[in-house]
Amino acid sequence: MKPRDLVDLLLLAALWGAAFLFMRIAAPVLGPVALVEVRVTIAAACLLALLAWRGGLPLLRAHAAPLVMVGVLHTAAPFVLFSYAVLSITGGFASILNATTPMWTALVASAWLRERFRAAQWLGLAIGLAGVAVLVWGKVDVHPAGTQWSATLAIAAGLAGAASYGVAGNYARRYLAGVNSLAVATGSQIGAALVLIPFALALWPHGAIDAHAWAAAVALGIGCTALAYILYFRLLEHVGAVRALAVTFLIPLFAVFWGGVFLDESVSAQMAAGGAIILIGTALALGLVGAPRVAIAPTR
């Protein structure tokens, strides 16, 4: 990997890790749905301008239906779910849940696209699920009482968001194979923005929105979504999908770092252990060692 590509990889991981910080700042003020509407509308505008400059606008009309579906599965649903999750859990914790995305992608690929996995990959999936169990052990309360129940729902939302990414990645592989990746990103952001409009209007906060929340929302749209997608596409072109997967392993490190620096979020031994087990399992499930690779779509 060339130095320029390594810089792009680290910057991408830093941006997607920072997304959890910005969600923690803006979601309590704007609410999860309104925040995501602002985020994807800004990102769609930025990416649409770039796509138009490159002459790719006809691709949006040609693939409108699957692009909207990817917008729902890969943007609207997981963005809202993670924005809801960080209302009750730290950004670092949520980013570790997000790191299960490749595991869900592999499971869906096996069940839906009939991907054939080796024994080591199935072992990786089992290890990854064990990591999730370690991560959430002792945090789940079956009775709806206080903050413990809120944390339980937040964990469920984070895992559901990661699973949605997994479904979306396989859907895109099946119905948008060969379509320009910038067109897919642009169309999915537009589709997500259109789908979320009525919900965002209905749930728009009644009180004043402070400057910090607006700044975080804008940073999410421009930096953590539009710019991040551009970096991801460049990495795919220069180093390929397999090496670009390394960003999945780096996102939690940056999310924990940003949360610790700016929000005084702490990292427990349980979080560290669960995250490490998830990443080991994911590496095996992806076939990064001794087996065929499973391609995934970007997760932030």
C-alpha cells in the first residue's frame, strides 16, 4: 500500500469513527430521524454535484428502484438505528457493534447468495457472535426499567443497524453489480433523504437547535458521509476491496479515541475484550486468512 493510500485509509477510519462522536452530540437535540435527514440531504447534495461533474446523472434514472432500496437498507435504516443507539450507549460501544457488519454480510451472503464458506470462516462467524455476547454480557435487562432497558434497546438497535448494512451489501452485489460506485452512493443518499422526509417533518424538534448540534450534523453530512465516500471509492480503485476492508477494523479505535478526548467516554475491559473477539472472528469470516474473501459495502 502506497503512503497516499495509507493516509486515505487512516483519514477514512478517522472520519467514520468521528461519526459516532457527532451523532452523540447532535442526536439528543435533533432526534435520530431529523439528524439523519439533515445528514443525508447534505451528503446527497455534495455527491450529486460531483456525479454531475463526472457525467454520471443518467445512471440514477436507469437504476432508480434498486438505488432507493439501497438507500433504505444501507443509509436510512442503519443511520437512524445508530443515531438512536448513541442516545443510551457511548460512541465507542456503538462503533464496536458496527464492526459486526462484515459478519452479518457473510451470514446473509451464505443464506441468500449461497456463498460457500470454509470451516475456518464458519468458525470466524461463531467467534464473532461470541464477541457480541461478551460485549453485551450483563448489560441486558429483560424488564423495562430505567437506563438499563434503554441500553438494551440501544444494543439491539446497533446490531440491527449492522445487520441492515449486511443485507444492503449483498443486495447491492446482486442488483447493482457493475454500476458506478459514486452513482450508487449518490442515489442511495438521495433515496434515503426522500424516504425519510415525512418522518423527519413529523418528528422535527419543537425547541431551538443549538449551534453545536447543527455543526455536528453538517460535519456528519460533509465529512463523515460525502467526503468519506469519496475516500472509500479512491481506496477501492487503488488498493481493491479486500485491503479497503481494513477500515472496518480501525473505525472502533478512532471512535473510542474521539469519544475519550471530547466526551470523556471510558473504555472498559469488557468492551476491549468483546471488540477484540469480534474483530478476530470477522477476520476469519471474511477469509482474510487462508480462504476466499467476502466483499462488503462501506459501513458508515
